[in-house]
Amino acid sequence: MKITVEENCGGIEGLRVITPKVFGDARGYFMETWNEREFAEAGITEHFVQDNQSFSGRGVIRGLHYQKQFPQAKLVRVLSGEVFDVAVDIRKGSPTFGKYYGVRLSAENKKQFFIPKNFAHGFLVLSETAEFFYKCTEFYHPEDEGGIIYNDPQIGIEWPVEEGMELQFSDRDRLWHGIESLSL
């Protein structure tokens, strides 16, 4: 295989961190970021329908977002810079409901994070800037979006906020409530 896969990250069923095989020489490098056959062998058989990309500055937190009636599985990676990426299990009846897993994704480590449907997702930009790319299994429906506040004490995410880092949020992300008010 051209990828290695860490499964059930943090003991949460379905989460996977994928590390591609990178072929490098004096000219640079080459890697496959999506290969349906390789990913299917790793248990990722979703059909992706939309690609998204964002650019953010240091200290930006995007999330924690989810869709209620049209949940999305996501395959995320960083094109430039570094982020701390987080998935929170919001699957009703899951033994790990409310648990999170976080991973550093960067242009340097080239890791990807697979997040199944019914997880809240967000990230913190650790570098001066970051370009973030993700594939989704469902189209975005703005009226269907929900969110959880980034610092919900019930979840207890340990964001790696560095000294002097000023956190930045969208107006919408400032107003989310905790996981206890989850509406799915």
C-alpha cells in the first residue's frame, strides 16, 4: 500500500490518521492524496462529492461544526502551514459520545485525518498561515449547520494555544453552546 493508517484514534471507532508514502528526490516530491482502491483497503469507502479549501492566519479556530440532517464524512489535510485538527464524537448512543481526538496536520508531515459522519470538526492554526483542504461526502447545506463551542468544559479539548497567540473566531463560532445543547 502507498498509505499507512492509524485506526480508531484515541479509542474512537471510525477515526483514522492516514500517512501517504512520499516519493522524493532532488526535484521535490510526489504522493497520492486520494486513491479509491487504497483507501477502500483501509476501510474508507465513502463517496466524496465536494472539495473545500480555506486559508487562515495564526490563532484562527474554525469549528466545531457539524451538519444535522445531512452529515458529512471528511478527509482533511493541510497544504501549507500547520493546524491542530479535532474531531468530537456526537453519534447518539456511541460509547465514546463527547470524546475528542486531536492531531497535528502540516504540509511537512503530510498526514490526513478521516472523520466519519456524525462528528463535530474544527481546527486551530498553529503556523503564521495555513491552507486547509478537505473532501466531503455530502454537499454543504448552510441551514443545516450546527456547532459546539470550542472550549466546552464537558469535552475538555486541550488546544495547543501557544504563549502570545491571540485566538480568532467567526461571529457564528463565538455563539455556539456546549455539547449538552446538541441538536441532531
